[in-house]
Amino acid sequence: MKFLKAINRKTVKRIAINFVGILLLAIGLSQVTTDDLSTLPYLSSAGITDYDSSDFYQFVANARNERLLDNHIVIVPIDTLSRMDIATLVEDISLCNPAAIGLDVFFGYVADHDSLLLELLKQEPRLVLPMGVDAEGDEGWKARNAYLFDSTQQQRGVINLNISTPYSVVRNFRPYYQTDRGKIPHFTTALARMAVPESETHLQQWLSQASHGEEDEEGQVVYINYGSREYEIIEPSQVIEKPEALENKVVLLGTLNDMQDVHITPISEQMPGILIHAYTLSTILDADELTPLPKWAQWLLAIVLSLCFVMVSSASLNYRAGNLFMRLFQIAMFLLVVVCGTLLFFHLHLIVDLTFPLSLIALGLLALDLWNGILGVLRVKDL
């Protein structure tokens, strides 16, 4: 009996020491290789430098056969319309009793009949006009002066996309901007406030929770849930013919074919800005915010993975096919993490950062070999 207890203590001690050593080595190797994603072979060979685990989940979700027609939002393209045509279109849409109207276009220069255009726009209280902001370093954001819209007193929202370069992926948005003119909502936040005030209240409550809402240098940002949504597109000439399609809906006016306003998203390499606003607005109205898995949970996952490696490797040392079994086990763990992460995204809207656990799995055997090599150099035979 004492002999068995001694063996158990020795086994537990061996597993514990091996576990700590392999865990530290694997974490160290993973940090070295993932601090810069461009060092990963499969990413650098593909030319991908802006990558996030959420992009994978979004792409998989959008690739499903399941498609959902959004019942809150309608898009009316204005690619070929003049200023007065747009003003007349806003009047026509107003007659259809929409919940809100979002105009995603800037008029940056003087033109004939601008005073008439302004008067027509001022008559629509449900209209949200665009505003731009410029980053001012540590001073926050500076509201960009835009001709025409600055002279109105209507609701406005920031249309900036949360990207650093034209080649960045649009994966999140900033609900509010602290500017030199005070706190200004995002374009979609302002529309949600006007159409369904409760949705903005929910967004604020969600942001107030410490585990939610990613942060960057300027404040909180929220992941856009691109999902598998479709949006009804109604041509300007069909607005009067289909008033029921616009009633109690948020109507977005913008361009769909302007190549200067297309951006990279997780589900498309060329998505019009107005469509990105539609997905963003859907995220708010449907309370479909995506929550990143907390850091402590990521570390817990890493510890569990390392413990599994140590226990399985210890059990397979005495078998002739132990190395083959470890390889198969490594592949199985890789697939398990990906599948479980995808299911958590689908059902709980949780984002599991795949970079760290997958790199830990990929480097697990290397860490195991290094650890055994260290033990060999130190002539430690009883571990």
C-alpha cells in the first residue's frame, strides 16, 4: 500500500514538473511566433497582414446556406441621382412613414439650388445626416467641417470606419466619438436611437460590462456581426410603388457602385460603405454584439491544452506507436478547438481567439522535444 502511494506521488510529481516545463516552453514559443502574425508561414505566404480570429468565424457563418432577410433595414441606392433628386427622394420616402432615414453622402462644394435642398432636408425630422471626424492624437477626435450639413440642426452621426489604412479589414465600429464638439454618436448609433431607442439603451448597458466591448487607443469598439444577412434593395423609382416595404423601416441612402467607397470585410474584399453601415445597424437593432472570450479564459484554455499534452505523452511513452499517436492527438485537438470555437460563435456569440491555442497546439510537440532535451542535458532520468 505504501509502495502504491509512493508510485502515485512520484507519478503526480513527474506530471506536474513536466506540465510546468512544457507549458512555459510552449507559451514562450507561441509568443515569439505570434507577436507578429506576418511571421506565420501560412499567413505571410497568402499576403495577409491584418488578421483576427473573428474573421474566420464570420466567413464560416456567412458561407452557410442559411440566409436571413433583415426586416429592419431597406437600402435605396443613389448612385446616379443629383442633389435635388436626392432631396425629392427623401420627401418620397418620408411619405412612406419610415422609422428613420440615413443619408450617407457628403456634399462638399457649392452648387445651384443648395438653399432649396437645405429647406427640403430640414423638413424631415427622421433624417440622420453624416459627419466626418479626424484623429487628433491624444486630444481625441476633431469634427470635420463639411459644407452644407454643418448649417443644419438635424441629427448627425459619424460615418468614419474604424480602420487605420485602406487595406485594413472593417471588423468593428466605435459607437461614440469624443470630439471637440462633445460626444457624437456613430451614424448607425444615431439611427438606432431614432428608430428603436431601446436598442441604444441595450448597447450602452452591454458596453458598460467590463467583459464586453474591446478597447483601442481611443475607447471602446464593438465587433460587427456580419452573419448571413441579406438586405432588401429598392430602386429610387420604386419607392412610391412600394410604400409598405419602407414603412417602419430604417431606410439607408447611399452608393453601391462607387469604387472609392468599397472596403475589405471578413466576408468580402469589396463591400460598399452603405452595406457595412447596414450590417453595423443590424448588430445594434438585433442586439447581436459579439463578445471576445476573456483573457483569463484564454489562459485557462492554454493550461488545459498543455496538461492534455503532458498526460497523453506520458501515457504513450511505453508504446511503439507513441509518436504516431501523439501526432494524431495533436490534429484531433486542433480540430476540436476550431469546431468548439465555431459553435461558441454561432450559439453564444463568443469570439475565441484561435491564434494562441492553435499556435500552442502546433508548438506543443516542439516544446515537448525541447523539454526532453533539456532533461537529457541535465541528466534527469526520473522525470
